[in-house]
Amino acid sequence: MRLQAAGVKLGYGDRLIVDGLDLGIEAGTVTTIIGPNGCGKSTLLRALGRLLKPQGGEVLLDGKRIDRIPTREVAKILGMLPQAPTAPEGLTVADLVARGRHPHQTWYRQWSSDDEGAVAAALDMTGLADLAERPLDELSGGQRQRAWISMALAQGTDLLLLDEPTTFLDLAHQVEVLELVRHLHEEAGRTVVMVLHDLNLAARYADRLVAMRAGRVIASGTPHEVLTEDLLREVFELDAKIIADPVAGTPLVVPIRPLSHPAP
Amino acid sequence: MTILPLRVGGLAWQVRPRGVVLTLTGVVLLALLMALNMRIGDLPMTLADVVTGTFDAASPAHFVIMELRLPRALTGALVGAALALSGAIIQSIARNPLASPEILGVTTGASVTVVAGVVASGSAYGGVSGLLSSLGIPALALLGGLLGAAVVYGLAWRRGLDGYRLVLVGIGVAAVFTNVKFWLLTVGDVNDTSRAMVWISGSLNGRGWEHVTPTALALVVLVPLTLLGTRSLDALRFGDDTVTALGVRMNPARALMILAAVLLAAVATASAGPIAFVALASPQIALRLTRSGRPPLLCSAVVGGVLTTAADLIARTVFSPIELPVGIVTAVLGAPYLIHLIWRSRK
């Protein structure tokens, strides 16, 4: 088990969003957390990436409590792409990706050939090498998202947490980003945990799905096990039909109507 | 911008040739401006007199140079550098080009305590009590500066520090301090308040080694520390989640850098009074000159020294033989620059 949440209680201030949740992430898998808005999936991901301190329970990274490991050491094992990240104005793609080397650098070793190699490799992998000197604000949404993923890649971790990496992207760019995730997983056996909204893409690109509702895990397993018509009713309050994706064979959700609006 | 890798054994740095050239040019310019400044005084000198007077102990000008003119010139350069470095740090952390030590409550806090001290003690700080005038006011200013910063920091802290909130709280606190200062000036004795006015405009008049030493010490300790924190400063410009994801202990890193900025500004203000706009403008000038993404620390410090020394030269020559406080000149030069910055950011 690479990453584990044991009885975590999560919230902001007095508002508890997740009250006692258990979840284990196996090494070498792509796990996608799904669930309706406000169910606590991003909150859970932030806690797994030690961006949010649990108010109870614990998060374990490779069996050790993540809050007991120096944050810099965590950053060498676990890379995280937060939701809608912001960068300083005018920053170039190369500058952004180079920042990913931060946990590996010290004041006397600020830009080693390792750093240079890791940044070049990350830019290559995301196909951004030609855009390296371009300011981030001049890129398209898809390119910008790939630049952020490159930064997490340059960090050189084999565990990646991605919070809604496809938000604000059109369908072609969503598929582009997810193909990259699949590539990262297949090429280097990276463990990936991400939050996605699109159930059909989640089913196609994940080994395991975790369905959440109101701060609790309702179901987890392979896409075939999790994405059922009953589960969609329970978790999303949606009447839907599940058919096989004609391309990938994974479950495909065809929505009929929300439960709150019965047939006329 | 060109960046060259510099690698020797296990050491690896990045060198920005443009930044290095500009910084070195700035140092030369600063030395020249200081020398020009040191010509001025009761006994006018030529540049040659200044140079021989500085380096030749047998020269007749040596005593005047070493006891009066060099310490004054050094105070100007060091105070300018400290203020600019402080500004560069604060602007990076607040992610805002309009942030400066004034925003952190340092300069306004110092003004309040100094004016309060002068008004409360009456003529104690006059010409009679030399020791108190040289030690009392800087000590009061240092105390006020640190207190002012503590108030702003305390009010802005809410489960972490947000740059935007810091700036807003800072502006509010500065307004309160400024009004308290004006109230004190209206209730105080006219002779006391006019003396206080010179100080709160920022003046280098009559500055000696006792003003050079603390500022130099602060720079010797804090410059290496802030340079060690440069990488954290680069990371701190990102959103909070990204900062943590990169393995930076965000709140301690931010607090340490702010503490360094506060100390630099407080020591500088204690030596020469709140010299306006140096901390605000120098980092932005250095940023544009070096074309880097963030105010460069060392280059900002050199620009600050040049700016303050140049302003002092203008303050002493334009209405000669009357000397203006240097802060008036930096304010007159800085205000249009501030408007220019706001104008540009509107677009």
C-alpha cells in the first residue's frame, strides 16, 4: 500500500466534510475518485497530498505517517497538482517546470545536470519542449495544464496526485491529458490518484474507481464493479443506463434523468 | 534572459550574466556618487581631494573625510540598500509590486514612537544631550518599527498568511499610525515638532559612524540569510498549495523572510528616518533592468544605495546652501514613479 487514509476526519475550521474515512492506494495503479460536487473528493486528495492536515485519523505514505515525514522528503516521493494552480505573471514554461526540482536542490546545489536532465525529460514527455521559452499566460488551456503536469513530473516522483487535471479543458484536451496520464503509468509504472468529473473518461482511464458521497466512500473497485446503475442512483441521484463503451469496452454512462425530477 | 550554469564539483549554481553586469555597474556608480557627495561641506573639495583624503592618512582632508563625510555617505548607501532589500523581499512574498516596508507598519510605527518620544521628552533630545539624540531616537525608531510590524503581522495572520490580506491590513494600520503621528505633532511644542519633522522626512544630515555600524551589521548578517532564502522566495510566489507540494514549509519560510525584511527596514529607519519610496521603487527598477521574474535581491540593494545617494546629492545641491532632507527628494522622485506603476498595472 503506497498511500493510505485511516479514519481521517477532514474539514475547514469547524465544518467537517469527511468524518472517518478509510482508503488504500495500491502501488502501480491509477485510481480515480468520483462523486457529486461537494462530496469531499478534492478535500480527500488534498489530505492524501498533506496539503490539508486531518483533524483526526492519519494519512500513511509507504506505511509512515505523512505528517511525521519532513515535507521536503514527501516532495521527493509524492508530486501533487493542486486544483486550478496559480503561477506568477510572465513565468515561462521552462521556469515553471524547473521549479519542480525544488525539493532536490540546496543552496550550494541549485541547478545540477540532474535538474537540467529531469526538466528536459519532463518537457519531452508532455510534448512541450518547443514551447519551453513561452510565457505560461500565452498558452492554451490544454498546454498550460500539460505544463503544470510537467512540473510535477520534473519533481521525479513515482506517486502523482492530480486534482481535476481536466477542468476547463475541451474534450480533445481532456483526452490528451488523460492519455498522458496513461502513458506515465504504463511507461514508468507510476502510481496515480486523481479526481475527475467525467465518469466515462474516469472509467476508461482508471484501474480503480472510488465513488464518494457526503464524505464517505460508497464503493471502490474496478470501473466495472463500481459503475452500476444502482450506484449512480445512490451516489449521483441519477437515473442512467450503463452500456459498454464501444471503443474501450469500459462502462459508459448514458444519463436518463435526475431522480429529483421524475418522468413527466 | 540568458542563464548560465556554473558547476564546480558538487556545487551547482545558475548565473545570470545580465544581473551580474548590472550589479557590478551599480557598485561602481554608487562609489562615484558617494565620492561626488563627499565633496560637499563647509570646506568644498574636488574629487581628487576626496579620493586622496579617503585613502591617504597623511592628507589634510583625511580627518574631515573619515569623521564626517564618509560616514554620512556610507549611511546613505547602506540605508538605501537595506530598505531596497527589504522591499524586494516583501514584494516577492506579497506577490504585489506596491508592497513595501511601509505596508508592514515598520516605517509608520517608527515615526509614531519617535514623534511621541520627542514630544513627550521636550528638549531632552535637543542639542544639549548629545548621547540621547544619537542613541535615543534610533532606539525608539527600532522599537516602534518592530512593534508596528508585529501589529500588522498579528492582525493579518489568520491560519496562515495571505499576501493580499497583509497588504490591506498594512494600509489600514499605516493610516492609523499616520494620524496618531499628526495628532502628536499638533499637540507638541513647536520646537520639538520641527525637529521631529526633519527626522520623519528622512534625513542623512549629521549621520556618523554610530549610524553606519548598526546598519552595516544588519546587512552583514541579513544579506547572506536572505540570499539563502532566495529559493524559498521563488517558490513562495506560487499559490499556497503549490508551495507545500514543492516541499517548502510555507509558514516558517514566509515568517523568516518577513522577519528579515522587517529587521532591515527597522534598522535603516532607525539610522536615517523613514526615507520614502526607496523600498518601493528600487526592487521594481532592478526587476525591469535585469528583466527577471522577481525583484532580484542583490541588484535591488545596489539600486537602493544608488537611488538614496543620488537623491542626497540632489538634496544638497539644488537649493545650496540649504540642504533638503533626502526623504523629500526621494518622495518627489518616487511619487511620479508610483503613479507610473499604478498606471501600467491598469492596462
